[in-house]
Amino acid sequence: MTTEMQEIAITEEKPLLTDQAEAKTSLCLSSQDAELAARILLDQGQEHSIETPHGVLHVTLHGTRTTRRPAILTFHDVGLDNKSCFSPLFKFEEMQEIVKNFTLIHVDAPGQEEGAAPYPASYQYPSMDTIAEMIPSVLQFFNFRTVIGVGVGVGAYILSKFAMANPDSVEGLVLVNIDPNARGWIDWAAQKLSSVTSSLTEQILSHLFSQEELSSNSDLVQSHRERISKAPNLVNIELLWKTYNSRRDLNIDRSTSFKCPVMLVVGDQAPYEEAAVECNSKMDPTTTSFLKMADAGGLPQLTQPAKLTEAFKYFIQGMGYMASSCMTRLSRSRTTSLSSSYSMEGSRSRSRTLSQGSQGGQMPPSPSQTMEVSC
């Protein structure tokens, strides 16, 4: 009798143990699946169509949406969207230290996002000023009080307009290939001639890339030529291009224009190198850094993501964020050789050029001084 009871007890215990193990395994798998799904969602971004007083903006958000720090808000150049303009930079390995600490908000200009439907022939495309006036609605939608703006070309111009009109909403600006000037009569005539002799795709490529890059017809140029020429929303791209060419002068004045730290970035052979240099001369030297990048071409965020990431990290640290962030191995190797010359020459000139060659490099730019860096 006792033996039978023991056998019965043993028989009843086995299924219970199996059920518990299966439940634990199922719970573990469920947790892993949820984590994987969350990672995929964060990597792909959360897409939103945000209503503004002047129309709808397509916006992609990456990150945790925490408002304890400013968001990093990007705005792309013409012929690009947020993915083709910024993905290589913000997916770069060294950039992940920054990405994990900030929410990313990628804004597409009206009708420029991937898969956007072409606008009808009667559509009146918004001006540069009007697009800049749409950005406050993005901050309100995500409940962010301030942002650090990163703009390229057209995006740099738009974020400049936004920062001038909303100084309390912008903690810092990174402006790549900025041209603050309106088109002059010579530029206007050249553009008219170009529109007759060159296709829209070639006009935009000459805006994005240096003459050297176009002449060599690099893989990067070829890929963008094919993408732009075959874009289903090419009519929208043309509208943005025409609007940009009708832009007004930013009227930058070093005493009143920007109330935040600014880093100007341009390739040493970029189409807008002279415009960026001129812009730097008009900026407040106590809050401006100027980064001129060698071998970067017209799109340094695509061709030199390592150098731009490092400069961006220094820029953010100068604003008081990520103070405990470790320097890269490349940066550490520079520090010893440069620390003495940096301290001795720091007071001699408000604009200095450092060569990032075999015998030296750049020290972290500080918002308190203008630094011209060739790297």
C-alpha cells in the first residue's frame, strides 16, 4: 500500500515539474522576443506624421524619448532624406555612445521622405521660412523643450532660421555646408543656364558633391545619381530645390544671430567651402567652432563619419553633456603631443588652424572660442 502511494506521488510530480520548466522557458522566450522587438523598433525608428500650422511633416524618432536632455534634431539636404543623409553617421560605431544618451528626431522636408507621393502640379511648396516655422510643432509633439540641431545644406539653412526665431529652443547647432547668402544676380543667371543645359539630377549632384568627386564619378556619386533620377517623388525634390534657390539672406550678425554654441563643418573642396568660411567670419568668435575637413568632399557625414563623430562628441562635451565620456584611442594619442602647444597658443588668436597630420591633431573645441580645424 505504501509502495503504491509512493508510486502515485512520483507519477503526479513529473508532469508538474515539466509544466513548470515549460512555463519558465516560455516566459524566457517571451522576454527575449519582447527585447528583440524593442531593439528592432528602436533601430528602425518610430515614424510619425505631425500636423503643423503649415502642413504635415514626416518625422522619425529613435531612442527612449526621455526629455531630461535635449533631443538631437536633424534636417537633411536637398536630394536626400533623413536616411540617406544621416544613417551612415548615426549608425557609425563610435557614434553609438552619443546615440544611447540622446533621443534622435529626424525631420524630413515636406514631400521628401522615402515613399512620399508626388505633389500635384498646382501645389504651392512652402518657403524656407515657412518650413522653419513648422519645427516648433515637432518639439511640442514629443514634449521636448530644447534640441541640438544638426543640419546639412538646405537643412543647415532651415535650422539656422529656426534657431534665430526660437533661441530658447536650441542649445547647440551643427551646420554642415551652410550657405547663409541669398542668390545674387550672377548666381541666379548661372542657375538659369544650368537648368537649361543640365538635368535636375545633375544640378543637385553639383550641389551635393565637389567637382573632383563628380569628375571621378565615385561609387557614392553613382549611387546618388541613380537614386535621385529614379525617385518617385522627383517633382517634390524639384520643388524643394527651387525653394532653396529662392532663399533670403540669413543676415548673420555676430552679436545677435545665434544665442547658442555653433559648429560649422565643411569639406575642403566642398561646393560651399567659401560660403562656410564667409559665414564663420560673421559669427560670434566666443561661441563658434569651424571644422574644415580634408578629403571629405561635399558630404563629410558620409565620407568621414569617424572625424565628424569625434568633433560632435567634443562639441556636446563643451555644452556640458557626456562629461565622463572616454576619448577615443585616436584622441588619447593626440593629447600628450598637443596639450602644451594648445595652452601656449590658446590666447594668441581667436581663430587657429590645426593640422591633423602625423605630428599633431585637434584638441576638443570649446564653445568659448572659435577654432578653425583642418583635419
